[in-house]
Amino acid sequence: MTEPQYKPGLIRTPHGRIRTPALIPVVAASYGIWDLWIDGDCIAPWDLSQATILSLYHILPYKRRERIFSEGIHKALGTKRPVWLDSGGFQYMRKGAELDPMDVLGYQKMARSDVAVTFDYPITPGLDEQNKLLRLERSISSANMMLEKKGDMMLYGAIHGSTPREIVDYIGCLDDGFDGFGIGSLVPRKSQYAYLSGIISAVRNRTDKPLHAFGITGFPAMYALSYLGIDTFDSWTYLVAASFKEYIHPEKLNRIKRLKELSSLPECGCPVCQEHGLKDFVGPDSASEMLLALHNLYVFMREMENVREAVSRNELEEYIMGKCECGNRNISIAFREAKRVIEEKK
Ligand SMILES: [Zn+2]
């Protein structure tokens, strides 16, 4: 029997505890339904989850930014639960822009976020060696600088590496005192399960601190990486799928497209589907997109809750094996790679 790398965990924040493994929904300002959630009386993503994560990339151009910085992010959202504030390093890289790490820290403090993440310079698979090393060095020095001035705010160090060895060496260059680590640069390789498993397993063996996997969104990787000991994930698949009018199948866990052409949806026990049906999801307005997003989020949350329970019973493998039958082929492909990495270590 393989010794599991996962165990139940608890992250303590100023706004309460997060039981892990946990999925933390991303809330972004670039979608029209954001305002509806903040202003409306409707249920919002932060009401359904243990915590929420936002990116500075979405807050800085947002019309409510001053309110967020003066009153704090909790008041702006209307939540008493933990809020994470990511630096947006990945999104800024995609735009070819950068922020000053110390400005980032200032924003994170002003927003009174529970958990902040250091500003980083992610690496991409095609990057030449010299540029890659430069970006890794800059991410390390940014993280160490921010750590020094973080005060009593919880701070996760963003970590990167193109190989297991490289990311383990990276952690060795960080100063002591981070509350956890956020593993970045995974998004371009999020479907390369063997690669992901190698990186995650190496980091898990290097540190006992809470680990967050940035941008890993699908069920196959969520199961496999929970098995490898990841504590938290962020996802906005629930929202992106809804914006494309896609409904996440509650049992098969795949996305049902072209809802307008359907006559009915599969049975779903979530509170949204108890009150609403297909016709409420296909409207052109933000309200129907919001309902669809909430259904999708319920499916994600239910699965993470099941994973947590299986972890606490030490039966995660059995749970994932059961899910391999659900119809999403990638679940067994991803899990096989996770198992292989652990077997190789023995
Ligand atoms: Zn539902």
C-alpha cells in the first residue's frame, strides 16, 4: 500500500479557518455579473465557499477600487469569510506589464486581505534559459522583499520552476517566514498530468507548509493534485463556463454545451436547480448567467467536499477510482500519473 502524501489540513486566517483540500473560487471584475453579486440580494460565490480569491489585475482597473482600498475587501464584497488577494503576476505577464512588488504589498494591505500572494514573474515552456533564470531570480527577490515588510498579513510565496529540481532549489532561496506557497507557471501545462505530478510531488516533499496550485481548474487535476497533497486550488471555470452558456454535468463532470438546443437537463440536487431550470439558464441577461455560474460552482464545491471527506477517512484513492467511472476519461489518466510519481519514489 502506498503511503499517501495528502492529509486533512486547516489554514487559520483572521477571518476564520479553511479546511483543506479546498477550492477557492476566483472572483473577477471583468464579467458583468460581478456588480450583480456585490449589489444584489442574490447568493454570491463567496457565500458558497470557505474563502474567495481575487487578483489585483482585476481590482486595479475596477471602478470600485477606491472603496476596496478604503473600506477593505470584506466590506466591499459583504463577506466575513477569508479573502485571498493574488498579485496578478500571471495576468500581467500575459499583458507584458509589471507592477512594483512593494506597491502590490501596499494594495494587499490596504484591501486588508487575509492571505496575500507575492508578485511574481512566471515562466513559460518556450522561454530561453537565460530569461527563465532571470525571471526566477526576480520572483525570488520580489518574494523576499515583500516578506520583510508584510507585517502581520499572511503571505504566500509564489514559487516557480520548470523541473522538480528547479522548483525545490527555488524554495531553498526563499527566506523563512512565508505562511504557505503558491505554485505558479502551471497553467500552460495544466493538461500535462505527468509534468504536474512531478512538480507537485517534489514541492510536497520539500515543505509541510500549505500549498496552493494556481490556475488548476479541471476535475482530473483537482483529484490527482489533492492526492499529491495540494491544500488549495483556485478556479473560475464555473464562471467562464457560464459565460459560454455551459452547464457542468453534476455526475459526468463534463461541460454540456449548446444548452439552447436541449429539451431538458440532467437531474441536479443543487439549490439552484431545485428552483430553476433550463429556461432560466439560457436567457441573454446577466441574471441567467449568474444562476448558471452558481450551479457550476455548487458542483465544484460538492466535489471538493467529497474529496475532503475522503481525505479525512484516508480513502481518497477509492473515491477517485469511483470517479474514474463517471465518464470523464482524463480523471483516470491524471490519477495514474499521480500514482506513478509516488510509486517511483518508493
Ligand atoms: Zn444544479
